[in-house]
Amino acid sequence: MSAPRARIKPGKASLIGGIAVGIASMVIWVAVTRELGFGGTPTMAVGLLVAAALATWIRVADL
């Protein structure tokens, strides 16, 4: 019989931190692209992808 496996329980702080980083990075993305004169749907879509990637990274890396 094998020993029981320990599970890592992700904390709520990493979830909240990931969401906060995602929102903050999107706000910064919008501010910078607007200031530089870039705009439109493709630019915002890339920003959304970047923000989602950063939020996911924070969530997963904090385990």
C-alpha cells in the first residue's frame, strides 16, 4: 500500500494577487497605448492576452 500523497492547497492570496496584477497591467497597457497613439481592437486584444498571461503567471508561480 502506498503512502497518501500530500496536496498543495493554493492560497487565496495568489488568486487575488493574480487578478490584481492582471487588472493593473491592463490599465497600464491602455494608458501607454493611448499615450503613444496606438488604438483599436487588435491592440486591446494583445493587451488582454498580456494581462491574462501575467495574471496566470502570478497565480501559478505563487503555489
